[in-house]
Amino acid sequence: MPLIRCPKCGQAYDIPGVIAVRLPNSIATCHCGEWLAGSKAAILARMLNPQEIKEVDLQQYRVDMPAAPAQPVAVEDDAFAQPFTPRSVRVTTSSGKLPVNTIFTIYEFPLLIGRKGCHVEIEGAELSIRHCSIIVRGSQLIVRDLDSHMGTFLDGQQLDECVLEDGVHILRAGSAMISIEPVEDLGRTVEAIHLDASELVDESLLARTLQKKRESGNTLSGRVVLVCIEGPLQGQEFEIPKTGLTVGREGHVRVPDEFLSRKHFEVAPDAEGVIRVRDLGSRNGTFLNTLPATNTKVQAGDEIRAGVNRFKIERR
């Protein structure tokens, strides 16, 4: 049964599952008066139509314990064991067979994203079994990579762990693009999901091996080409020299597109041989996948968009 703990006084309530699923559309408060469940819409609806919105009495599910401030709760991973308060996040993705548009409320257990045994499961997107997670630490939402073999990227930057700030963000896990946004509404409570040992594979070694291959593959050990996959130059390839390529109406790669600036963007290797894309102050912007490209690393599978054109980097 889900255990709900009051963030104000620390009182716990052991809620049956049949009651827990009704909480987001009901009103529930702690004995100290703290609001524990119910959206703002439910509160408003109760004021207008009291008979349609029920108030759930939690006292019968109260777990007797001395009143004390909320203490760290034991969870599956000791790294998560810090004092925290519930936080909600909206997860939206059209990747995989079934689209997802769900609000999750995270408390004791991490929200898991991956191929199997996760709260958000996406097949066929090169994800690890358990690819990444979102946890609550204190009052912050934290995005963590779980030693995935393809890496986790937030707003175009690869991460091991980072704070999820307010606003809409793009999370890339494998080839899946996922929108995540912290919200105030309560949603589906995140509970523990257990997998048998036989269903899990230690992918951390594979992750490190592939990371080394990616790092070595990002150096200029062979021909690196910029390929136009959509636009007036579709199908044409341009080898990227060590000095880089300038793309625009004028430059090394000339594109007859009125939406491009004279010198629109540049692709060039940095000091470590990693390919980066940089907008050159264009009037319409340059985008790597869906995010503005300032001086951003280009990973396998990424797309560079400028005007009506789409490009990608390939190695030959």
C-alpha cells in the first residue's frame, strides 16, 4: 500500500491502493491541517459542486508514531536517502509504441525511464533496461543517468546528474525525445518496481565501452562529412576539414535558401577533435535537434536544422 507522509508534521498514512487512485480527484488533509491530496481544480469544483468532490478521511489509515519532523526514508538506493518533499513532473513522449502524457508525483521512490521494469517504458529507442531516473532530493528534482550505454542528455547536454529547473525541458534517452516539466498538480504516485535478477543486465561495463568508442569516434581519425538530408542540397555531402565548414547563402557550403543568413552556422572540431555546431549570429537561428545550437557537441543521431534544411554528421 502507498505510504503518504505529511511534509509538515511527518505523520504517515498507509493508504489502500483503491483509495490512493482516487486521491488526485478528491480532497485529503493531514490531522495538522496540511493539504495532502487534491488538485486546485478539485478544490474549485468542491466549492461550486460539493456533492461531486468527496473529502477522504485519512485518520483511519494513520500510522501511529511520535510526532517529529520528517526524517530520511529508506529507499532502494542509499544515494536517494535524504529528507525530501513530494514533487510532481509531467512526462510527455510520442516515442515507442504507446505515447505518454502523464503527471507523476515523486516521493519515496525514483521515477524510472527505460526499456523494462520502469514507470515510463519505451521500446525500440536504444534505451538501457533502466536508462535514467528522476528523484526528489530536498525540494529539488534531480535527473540521473543510470550508467546507460547511450547516455542521457538534458537540453542537449550530456549528464550524470543535474537539477531539473522550472519550465519545459527536452530529455534525450537513447534516440527517444522526452518532454519533462515540473508542475504543482498531484499525479500518479511513483511506487517501487521490482525486477528479478534474471531480468536485469549489468550495462555499466557496456556503457563505459561504448562511451570510449564514442570518444574515440569523435576524433578526426577518418573522413567526417556533413550530409544534407532535407533541403535544396539534399543528398550532397561535404567533408569537414580541421578548420571547419561554414554553411549559409555564402561560405564553404552555399545553400540557396532565403531563410539562411550569409554565414549561418559553422561545424568544426574542437581542440579534442569533437565535432561542434555553432550559430554565427544568424537571424533565424540554428538548432541541434529542438534546441538552439550555441557551441554544442554533435552526437550520433543528432540533426542540425537551419531554415528549411536538415543536416547530420557521418563518419566514413
